[in-house]
Amino acid sequence: MDIERKDIIEIAEGLRLIEEGVEKIQNVMREKKITSLQEVAAGLLPIFKSDDDTIREDVLRHLG
């Protein structure tokens, strides 16, 4: 295995981004008093099943 300094820096950056994402998720869950990821999934399913393609496109664009 040949890990270079730049690889470690990239991994560290990825971990920082994950940490920021977890913090965002936790903040929203606290604010909305959501206690589990199952609740989040239950809230997301109707959005993705609805006929409103603009929401779906917005979410996918944001994730992409």
C-alpha cells in the first residue's frame, strides 16, 4: 500500500465533510424534535413518491 501525503489530506477533508454533514443532520433533528432516522425516512418517502417532480429534482440537484 502506497499512501501519499496528498491521499491523507484528501481523506482528512472527506472526514471533515462527513462531520459537517452529521452536524447539519443533528441540528435539524434537534430543532424538529426528530428522534430517529426512521422518522426522517418516513418524511422523505412521500416527497419522492409525490407527483411534484420539482422537489425531487431540487433534492437530486443538491445531492449531485
